[in-house]
Amino acid sequence: MSPELTSFQRSIQFAGLKTFTSRDSVYQENTVPWSLSYDASPALLLIPDSISQLQTAIRNLYATSLDFTVRGRGCGSASAKDVLISLSAPAFQNISLVSDTESEGPVIDVAAGCDWSAVDAFVEENLPGHAIVGARCPYVGVAGSTLTGGLSWLSHEFGLSSDPFNLLDVQIVLWDGSLVWARTHDPQLLWALRGGGGNFGVVSTLRFRARRHPGRVFAGIVFLPEESLREVSRAVARWTNEVQDEKMALHFFVMDANPDMALHGGSAVPSLVALPFDARGEVHGRSKEGFGWLFDIPGMKEGEGVNRPREMSLREVHEMQRGGQSTHGKGCSWLQAALVGEGPDGKLDDEFIVRCWEWYMMIVHDYPDLATGSFVLLEVMQRAAFTSAGDPSATGWPHGGKGRQHVLQLSTGCKPLEGPELTAMQDKALKLLGEAPARMSGKNKHPDGDFLPNFLLPNHGLGAIFGANWEKLRTVKSMYDPRARFETNFVFPPR
């Protein structure tokens, strides 16, 4: 342990903060990132018991040269060589009702250590007939997903989690340890936090407005045979291009049917999987106006048990993704989310899904060492998802300027590696991922700025992704992080 790290440890222990090392039982569960490719094996783990302890830790850390970061639920790549702060204590798991008399919807405060399953449970119990525009995976952290945009099943109606009508305010610890609410402290800070990630301080609480929602939707898993690939591809394109109903959405996966087995040496089982979502209910969902075309595809097989297509609560829809949590910290992976679709209406061509399948099968056959954790996920979005905030300058991450776009999540991964082997594998993975969006769209090149900011890789250009807002974000960064010490998600260089 370096003299500076030893000195820091003594200073915070004097203030009552506990520190942990790899010898302690709580270390592993609080430090391992989603992908081991980003694991820096922190020398010290801090778990503050209160916001005041978090303030002390940030104030003391900022004055050092120690490498540090802050982690909410661990679904991202947060890690650091010297100090990792985990917001896993009960003080950072609270959810409270601020007001239930708002004419535009109830308001709740969510502590930064919560995941979205906790929000689902709170809303179900306390706010019937309402929902929060939150992530679709229950184990995803509220803070990290919101600060980088925030996609939701409800985005098709109400926009992103971070849009002004959904995210009302953010409480944040600044570099000097002061605690402020961004809206009253500086509206430009709140603007930057809407998609600008953890660049400006350490968020402790997020304030959301709940939206009116029936609470029950039609959803479920549908398996489709490879033999129907071209018919499926044409049908997905046709539905995407014709149906622009804010109550309906579709996720389409090309993936390993048993990724957990692949992590233990098994072979990939390539599969085509659809997840339809229809807030108009099951009758509509199975009709020709809904997803009747999907259920009519030859060889289609409906999921069973909790995955069976039926009417269910939003919480149950989210819980269908719970199985993905089993791969947390089990291997190395690289993930990006490209924005695709032709023209202002986000058109897809008939071969789009075919090319997604071909890319995945190329990984399985030509790069088997990268097949573990590989998948393609097309998220068909309705126009409101990216246009609800209005002008692209309304939020830190500019979105909506191109009209309707869809999200193309692409991942590839491998068994745990270290050192030169990991570097070589990452270079290979980044090359494959870099070529994939253009290949799947049938283009020579994918626009440099058409990526979501929550799954960024080392080869992505931040200036292009944040576009016309880039210089303003750098100015805000200079005001709130002049030494560029806050490095969660991605890093803006101060001006």
C-alpha cells in the first residue's frame, strides 16, 4: 500500500469510515464489475454508512492523486486501482414518497444504491395505477442507468428516464464534500446530469415523477426456428415500419439459449427470441393489429412458466430478465448500443435480422473464444422514446434530432483473462463490434455519434456522441470537476 493510500485510510478511519481489503468477506460482492475485463482489483473498499460519511470520503479523496470511483449496483464497469466506494449500505437503499398530490403525478426520491426492482416493489405497493420510467432489467442500478439516459418499456410513451418530465432533480455530493440539489444549486448541473453520466460529482438521491399507467401489459417470450429466419426478418421489418403505436414495443434477440452453460465450457446454442410488449392487453397483443404476425410464424414456440406470453405486471415483465444476472462477474465482455434506422421514421430493411444472425454465427464459428456472452438485441423503439424531451439541446446527451431510432445492443465476451491475453482479446472484440452496426444496417459506415452513452467502449468518440452539447458539457465539467477526478461511466475532459 502506497504512503498516500495509507495516509488516506488513516484520515477516513479517524472520521469513522470503515475500510475493507480483499481479505474481507464483503470485498468480492462489492467490487467485482459486470465484466472482469474492467476489474482493477481496488486496494481499498469503502462502504459509507451515511451521506455525511460519503461527503467525508469524497472531500478527502479529491485532494489526493489516488485512483477512485463510485459504484451503485455493479452492473457497469466501475472499478479503480486504489479506492472503490460502494453505495450498498442501508442509507443508500431508501425510497420515499415526496408528494402524492402533484396534478401531473406523484413524486418519489430514490437513493443511489437502489436497483430498479426495489422501485418496482415500492410503486406496486404505494402508487397503484402509476409507474416510474425505469430500466427493464430489475438488477440494474437506478443511478447509473438514469445518468446515462435511461431506457424503459415506458419510454415509447414517456421518453427517457433522464428526460425533464421524468427526472425532476438530483442530489449530489460535489468535489469539496458539499451536498446540493442540482435544480436549485445550478440548473446547468442538472442539465448535464441528464445523460452526462457520473462526471460531475457523486449522486446520492434521484427524484422522479411517476406516470399514470394501467400496471398490466401483455408480454412474454417467443422462440422462433432458424428455418423461418428470412420470414422472421421480413415480418420484423414490416411491423417496425408500419406500426408506430406508443403502447407497443418489441425486443428481438439473437443469442445463446444457455449462456450460463457456455461460461462453464459448453457450446453455444444459437437462438432467435422475441419479447413482445403491448400495454393494450392480451386480446390486442394476439390480434392482427398487435403481434398476431409473430404468433403465426411457422415453428413458433411460446415460452413457459414465468416467460409464458400473458397479461402481467410491469414488475413481472422486468423479472423475465433476471436470468441475465447470473453472468455478473463470470467472464470478460464488451457491450455497445448503436442507434439504427433509416430516415426520420426509423425504417428497417427486410434483411436486417438476417444480417444480425449472420454476424452472431460468424462469432460462433470463426471466433469461438469470443462466443461466450455474445448476443444481438434489437430494441424496436417508438418515436417518443428519443423525441419527448423536445430539442436535442434540452438534455446533456442530445437525442431525438434524427427522429425515430432503434437500439441495437451488441455484446461479445470470453472466459476470464488477464494481462497480454486480455489485451489481445479486447482488441479483437473491439474490431468486431466496431464493424457490426454498419454490417447489420447494410451500410459501409455507421455514424460516429449514433450510440447510447451508457454502453461506451474505448473506441467510441465522446465528441461525436454528445455532438453540439460537447463543449458546454466540458464547461460544466470544469466547474464541478476541475481535476477530472470523477471517472464513472466515461470521462469528459474539462475545458
